[in-house]
Amino acid sequence: MTPSLDHPPSKGPGPLMMLAFLTATACSIHVFESLVMRLLPLPFIRLGLSNIVVMYLLFEKKPLQALVVSITKSLVGGAVTFTLVSPAVFLSLGGGLAAIFAMWAALNLNLGFTEYGVSVVGAIAHVMTQLLLVQKVVLPGTQVFVLTPLLLFLGLLSGILTAWVLMLVKERFSKHKIGKHEEKN
């Protein structure tokens, strides 16, 4: 039986389509968050909600796709907000890569971390890497580490919020079987 044009076979999105969707989602969240957070008294602070997508991919055992999304969202975010050749993109890339590695390690070392633990590990790695990059590369000789307690506290809160939203997303995706591809024999 051949499928009719009126009723195509119900098949979920392919892996490339899913990666494109997740990348676009992360980029949109990243740009929106960057623009909104600029209005606050500490414009360099971000919640990191676009990292929900990166964490989702890591929990789905897709670390290379997580890297693609993280790098793309930093570069697209920089291009859209006209900060592509600024330290902000450099810090975003550095922090994002460190966070991916830390979260991947937390997941793969089987230490019993839940989504909350993995998210907080990623947030702390992101904050500490960015502070180190500012201290050593962007503004050498500054006392940037005086911000460590504040930024770690905000990273903890951000990590908890990100994990909570990730759990809601995973529940919704599993309910609709999004991202899961069944192989037919």
C-alpha cells in the first residue's frame, strides 16, 4: 500500500530536522534573553535558559549535537545582537564549552546526578570559566574574582531553574514521543 498525498505517513521529524529545530530554539532563547537582560542593572548576567536545549541533548546521549547547538547559539546570538566581535561571544563560547564538558562528565561518570545536579555543575563550570577568561584574557590584572560569590549564587539559581524547565520539556517530549525514532524491521 502506498501512502496517499492527502494523508502522509505519520512519522516524527528526522534527526537533522530535530537538530535544526533545537538549534533554532536555542538561538531564539539566547537572543531574547540577551536583549531582555541588557535592561537590568547587571547587563552581563544571563539566566542561561538556552542551555535547556544543550542539556536535553546531553541527556539524550547526543554530545556532538549539544556542541553544535552551543557554538551556533553563541555565534548567532553575537551576530543578531551586534556583539559578534566582542568579548561577550568569546566568553559565551568558552563558558558554554566548559559547561558541556562538565555536564557530560557528570552524566558519564555515573555519580548519581539528577537533572538538577548536572545543571548546577554546568552553571558553575560556565561561571568559573568565564571569570578565568576575563581575568587572564579579556581584562588581565583586574579583580574580577570578587564577583565569584554573587555569580556562583546566581549560577546555582539559574542551574535549578534550567533543570526544572528541562524536566518539563522532557516530560512533554516523551508524552508526544518527540525526538524518539522508532526503527521498523
